[in-house]
Amino acid sequence: MGPSEGTTSEVQFMSGNPQLARLCDIKKMSAAASEPEEAANFLAKNPMAELPMDAQTVEEFKETLHQMQNTRRILTAELLNGVGVAPNESQSIEVTLSQMSDTRTLGEMRTIATRGAKFSINIQDELRGLKDSLPQKLASIDLPSILAPFHAHGVEAFHEEVQSCERFLLEFIRSTEIHGVKPLFVTDWDGTMKDYCSQYATNVQPIYSAVVMGYFASAFTRVSAVLTAGPLRGPGILDLTALPINGPVFFSGSWGREWWLGGRRVVHDVGIPEEGMVAIGQLYEQMAELFEEGEFVQFALVGSGVQKKVDRLTLGVQTVFGHIPVDLSNRYIEAVKERIHRVDPNNQFLVLENCSPLEIEVCVHCSGSIWNKGDGVLSLFDSLGDSLATGRVLVAGDTHSDLPMLQRAAEMNPAGTMGLFVGANAKLQEYVRNTVNDESRVCFVSSPDVIHAAYARIIKPVRFYNNNARFERFDYRKFAVITGAAALSSLSVYKCFRIAKLDFANEKREPAKELPEFSLEEVAKHGKSAKRIWVTYQEGVYDVTDFIAQHPGGNKILLAAGGAVDPFWSIYAQHKTPEVREIIEQYRIGNLDKASLEKREPEQDAFSGDPIRHPALLVRNPKPFNAETPPSLLTDHFVTPNELFFVRNHLPVPSIDITEHKLSVEGLDGKKIELSVEDLKKKYKSVSFNSVIQCAGNRRNEMNDFKKVQGLMWEGTAISNARWTGVKLRDILIDAGIDVYDERIKHVQFEGADTDPEGTPYGASIPIEKARSNETIVAFEMNDQPIPPDHGSPLRLIAPGNVGARQVKWLKRVVVSEEESHSHWQRKDYRAFSPSVQLGEELDWDSVPSIQEYPIQCLVCVPAANTNIEKHDETIEVAGYAWSGGGRGVIRVEISLDGGKTWQSADLEQDKEQDIEHMWAWTIFRATVKIPEGADELQIIAKATDRSYNTQPETAAGIWNVRGLLHNAWHRVPIKVV
């Protein structure tokens, strides 16, 4: 198909979008624009067409730029196809630049007229892009050299970065020789493959970026894909890229919910109610009517403009330059709310959320799942029949929202995943390093231009403006002798004004415009006793009064009342996610003044003393450190090696001198004894046994897929089995003079040495009946070795059959009591609510008991999801774990390949030292299952039954809870038969 031809799907799409349908052939339009006589003839034959020079209204202005983008796409396609580009084919660039620079543009402000009203927009990015694509610049040139002068840190620094990036990319493409298959490349768009632009609707891709990216994709990768948060169309990535949309790169929108594959739009709308989808479509039509009224027409070009994504509309309400009057922006938001009410008068389907100074979003309410770019990556390769587990995978991005792509790749291909990230965010870089776990497989650059220049150096010199022009493929086997830069074509420098995207995951953000400033003294007046509670975070001031009741951490937020939450968030680093930032930004009321900012002390890293971890662990949160065991390794050992045991930390790992550490044991009367580690070993008889520890949030991601929940997204291996050695807690209590059968004693409370910024330790409690049982111990060895720091050195409570949250690490204090521990983690966490309790509701923590034992659980570890199984194999080897809390032994694990119609029992490996009534260790199951004839796609389903004949539920419907705890529905693993 030629570069100017459209697919059937494209034509159908354009027929439903009048603005796009009006776009005419670029070469004819350009010729008409340059010759008055030809223009008259052209208009006579095409009465609906309008010349770019007539671009006065918003839509005409957008048409001009989109027509120019089509020109760029034609030039890019011809260059990629090795066709010579004649200079006259690029003259429309010069014509459009002349029109955009006429009297309607003063400096960089373009005047737009509509229905008698006028407003101005900043077009500096558009003008620069046109100037740097002028015909006289379309020559055989050295891209690294022309990009270097624009580098923020100078020419020398730019070339050093380019060389480093080039070496990294060469290692990536060299993997073809090693693995016998070309690698995969998955990337973000804005900020990664191109600079940010002030207006999304005109955020077009430069030709040089498209050419080098397209050639690199076609020459060196088997699949290259772009995942963007914006939509595919309207405008979207397909309108803004200069690459052929059916060329060497696949494109997605809406975080990968919608893909353009083979000339058609593929949508993944799982979890989105149909009524909500209809409502979003109706609201989109309402927005078109709203713009026709005139007052708000400029908002089509403000920031995000109007982006129709699969499950939401994103609407720009202010420019990064702050040009829109605040009262006009507020009237626009109110008008949007009124349109929402028209479409959804009973607030059943749509919700206005994610408000920020620059944009608002209208989302389908209760869509039933949270979709990120990691899900988008999986949806692509599922559609293509490919796998992230094969060969090398390079993931590129620039913000925390891109990390799920890297995480998905690392989970499926831990030894072959590489990360290329743009920017200097230290926290982001740390997360990338922890995820990849190999410094040689990560690379950080300061701007997209570094990547483009590195691409160029890998491509042989080429001349474009002759009939023999074409790219030559680079011989990466000889890369060691390459010198000099690669010359490129029809392009020069398209440098967008570098505007930082509003990204709440970044560590530093510019103060929000149009907000008042406050001093630290003014903030301090709004402490715990004030009517309105204020806190600060970085430069921002927030009124959190109305949020306190909804805060998952309960009243702990009051510790920062009238002051900064920064030191608390350095400990509870799970707050540093885009989702949390979006929530808190809704409560922003101002910024700290300059004097207050200068007074603030730099934040200290409370986690600097944490131990080094095994690189194979799948990191879910770096600070505090939380990581899972790779599923493929979990069933290799009945007893999990210490270094691969999953890690669940709530706070920084404390530094403890084992020789000085004391365990305090206190009775109801306040009398206590203190015991050293050596005292415990000498005074009491030691016991050893195998026991599982499982996080109460294990498999939370699956419950979140069913319906959004709060908490760390554990995937299914936040569980491990170890051999613990220690002394019975009962013996210690009796030695302390405590009557373990005293009816006044209902609970035993425990405190660890890990503390928050206020010095409050982690705490939990268990019922006295559990505490005095034979199996509950104070352990000092794990797998016949001193307990490692991450797992509680030197002492840890082991309460077999209970959830991990009750098995306190770094144990320093034991207290018998008539009531549960008053710790936040006992009273305000680890409690499962009814499915009727929704996100955002105030939680009545006292209405439900604390979780102690875990229900029956099982999970398939092998094969991994989306594995390709060869048809000639005839059978599938399935392996995983099963376990039930309270010592209830597993009596059966069953596997189904037909949706649960028929089941096959698996073979069970269990602890020979434990009986079915006291089985603290897990069960490893294995089964050889026959592949049904003619099957192309299968779903492995596993369920287990315990000694009390408790069986796992089929779905999460009846067990869903806002905290995502105790998820134990049937485990399902999709696979493909090829």
C-alpha cells in the first residue's frame, strides 16, 4: 500500500469524523496553495476543501497542522521505502510556515477567530518544527551534530550520552546472534520518543524522529510498539505520528486498551460496563456541541484538548503557560459538569475525577479493573501470538506510569529485559535498576534526542535526494570498529519547548499556577486541633480535612497535621505512586512561599541501611522493600532458600546489634523480664519445623482486576516456606510468671524494632489460645541459619497458620493483655470488609475482626501466563503450591482445562513430619494434563480443598473487599497452543 493510501478501516473511521474526512491529498493541497490559478481550479473541483492559508477557526487551524503532518508522513514513508524524495515534494512545509507566520501571528501567539470572538494560542512548538523542516535543511546531514547544540548540558555531554546509549542499543540488537531471534522493543511516546509539547492536539512528530525510529524498528526488532496514555484518534497517536500507521511500529492508545493492528482498531474493554461506554460516547458528542457555542472553543487546543479514550474523556482546562483566565477555566469545568448531568442525571455511570491544574477526566464509574501499561503490553503480545519471554526485550519510558511495562517484561523474562529511561529522576532510576537487577541492562539518558542520535549512529550514512537513496542495514557484528556519526536526511532539528509533563509520580514538581502562597507559620496554624487540617508536600499546601476519614492509613495522617508529610512519605514510600499523587492533588489549595521553601531541611533516606537483596526477586515496592519470589523458581524447592524468600517490610530494616538485643516480656501486672538471644538458646528447649508465611494481600492484583482495590499489587508469590528454629512462646511466658490460662488474658501483643518517624514500632497481636499452643515460637534461625535482616534478625515471632502480618519481625517486646494491640496494623489494617463496602467510603474498622488465619489457597506457578505450548507436545506439565491456614492440611488439588467442566487431580508433595491436622508447611502439586484436540487457546484452572473441606470460590465476586485481602478464587492461567 502506498504511503498516501488509506485502509478500509481508516476510511470508515474518517467517515464518522467530519474534521478528518475533510483532509485532502497533501500534494494537491500544497500545489493549490502555491499557485493562485491552480488554487481556483482545485477549489472548483473540491468545494469542501479549504486551503491552509485560510486557517482561522480552531478546526481550520488543526486541519492545517494535520495536513502538514500527513506531508511529514509521506516523506517519512518514502525515505523508509528507499524512494528518492524530490525537493518540490517538501515545499508545502515552506508554504505552511509562511501561512503560520502571517499577520495573525504576533511573536509566537496565533490569533484564532470564532463566531465574532478572538483568542490567542502559543504556537512556538509548531513554528520551530516547521522551520527545522525547511527544504534548504533537507540534505544529507549529521544528526548527532545538529542535535548537540540544543542539549541542556552542552555539546560534549551530549556526545558522551549518545555514545553510551549507542553501546547499549548495540548490545540490544546483538542479542539476535545470541538468541537466534530478533528482540522486542516497547516504548512510551511523549517524553521518551519525542519531547513534550504544550498542546497535545498539535503535538506532531518530527521527520527525523520518525525516520530513525522506523528504520531501527524494521531492521533490528521483530516487534516494535508504542504505548501511550492518549487515544488512538481524535486527535491521537495515529494522527500525530509521522510514521506510517501500518508500517514497522505498532501503536496503542488508552494505556494499551486500544491497538492499531493490521489496519484495524482492536479494543480491550474488559471490566468496563457497556452503559458506561455508551455514556462516554454521548458525552463526547455533547462536548462537540459545547464547543459550537463559541465561548469554550479554544479548549479544543488547550493542553490535552479533548481526548476520547476507551473508558474516559481527558479534558484540558489550562495551558502550561497559564494563558487561560481562571474564571473562564472554571466556567468551562462547570459547563462540563452540566453536560455530564445531561448524559448521566443519576450519577450511575460517569464520575469526574483526577482533577489537576491542567486537566480533568470523566471516567466510567466502577469499571471493575485498573488497567496500566503492563496490561497493555500483555494485550498486544496476546493479539500477536508472541511472548515477552522470547529473546531480549527493551522497554523505554520516562515516568513511573511506564514502569508496569518494565515489570511485566522482567517477570516473564528476568534475564532478557533491558530498560532505557529518559530523565534524571533518582527514584525512578532506582526503581528501574531494582526491576531489571542488572546494571549492564539499564541505560538512562537526558532527552529523546539522545536516543535519536544513537539510532542515527547505528544506521549507515545515506543520501536521500536522489533516485538511489535508501538505508543500508548496519552490521552489528562489526560494531566495535564503527567510527563517526551516521548521516541522515530530510530533517534538521525539531526542538519542542521543553515543558515537564504534570506527573505526580515525579519527585519534584513546579508549583501549581494560579494558587495562593502560604508560609510555614500559616500552615502550622492548621494542626490537629484546628477546624481545617493542612499539610505540605514538597512545594504544595493541601487541606486534607475531608480526606482523613478515607485515608487507608487512618489517623496516622494527623501526625503531619500543620506540617510536612515528606518525612513520613520517605518511610511509607508506597505513597509515591501516580495514583496516590492524583488523589492528593485534589486537595491542593496553594504553594509554600519562597522563604518557607528555603527553610526546609533536605529529606533524608531512611532506607539507606537496608540490606542487599537477591536480583531475582520481583520488586513490588523498593521503599519499604517488598518483593515476591519468581513463580518459576518457587516450586523448585520445598523449602524456599533464604535469599529467594518473599519480603514484606512495612518500615526500614532496623540496624540491630545481636549481642545487645533484648526481648522484653511483660505480664498483666506490669512485671517483666528481659532475655538476650543467647538466653533464649540456653534456657529453653529449641524446636524446628517447616512453616509457610503468606502476606494477607497475596494475589491482590487479581482481585484488583475484578474491581479496584487499595494496596500493594502482589501477584501470587507473596508466600514462601521455611524451616524455623526457636523456642516455644508458652515456655517464655510461663518463665515470666504469666499464667497462660488466666481468663483475663485474651491476647498477646508483639512489637518489633522497626519504627516510623515518630518512633512508633510495628505491632500486632494474636489470641492467647494461639500464643500458648505448641507451634507458636520465637525463632532465631531460618533454614538452619541465623535469620537474615529482611526476615527479622535476630528474633521473629512464628505463629504457623496465621497471616504474615501477625508474625512480627525484629521482635523486641511481648505483652499479655485483655485486648488486641493498638497498633495501626492491628486496628486499622488487615481486616476484610464486605463486598458492599466501596472505595471512598469511610471504613468502620471496629465492625470486622482482625485477620488471623488464611483460607485455602493455591496457585499455578508453571507454566507462566501466555506461554506458548507446542501442539506436538500433547501434554502440559503443571506445577504450583497449595496451603490453608490454621494447620488445615490440603487434601486435594484439581486442574481443569475446560472451564471447570471436568477436573484432574494433581500429585501432592507434603511435609512428612506433619499430619493433616497440623500442617503448617505448604503442599507442592504437580500434574501432567493432556491438551484437548484442536485447542488453540486454553486456560489452566486450579483449585484446592483442605482438611475441613473448604474449597476455593470460583470468582472474586463474593470475596471482593476494598483492601484486596485474602484473595483465593480459582487460579486461572491463559496459554496458547501453537
